[in-house]
Amino acid sequence: MDEKTVALIFKAFCDENRIRIIKMLRNGEKCACKLLEELNVTQPTLSHHMKILCDSGIVAGRKEGKWMHYSISAQGAKAAADILKELTAVRNGCENKSCCGD
């Protein structure tokens, strides 16, 4: 996965309101109207956060009537966990032998 995609995924976790949204969605799908009530933010602000979360793949949205319903994407959550694991894996040895004089 390229760095731009990785940054997009982890951008989703870099805001307190987005963390609150993810926590709320752990209990299952929620309508945007419920998220608005619980977060006490404006509709444009919620839309901004939901766009970032959906673009990252962490959250999936579906339209029902005039409202959007959001849930955590199992596939997106697994991808984020796998990327974090890969990024933080300690490897033995130097990948670029020329930097170490070998």
C-alpha cells in the first residue's frame, strides 16, 4: 500500500470527533441524525468528518431516504490494523546495505 493511502487511513484517527464517531459506531449502525445529536456538532461539520472516515475505508455509509446510516467497515478496520502492524514491525538488519558500509 502506498504512503498516500496509508496517510488517508490514519488521518481518520487524527481527530477527537472522529474517534468519538468510531466509538459510537462500535455498537452498530447509526443514522447521521443520531450522530449529530450525540456529538453536538453542525451538519456540515459532521459531513466533513464522515467524508474523511468513509474515504479512509474505516466507515461505510448507506443512504436511506434523506438520511445516511453509518457503520464500521470490517474490511476497512482490518486493513488499518494490518497496516499499523506492518508499519511498526521491527526488522533485523539494514535494508540499505550501502548506508552501513557493508
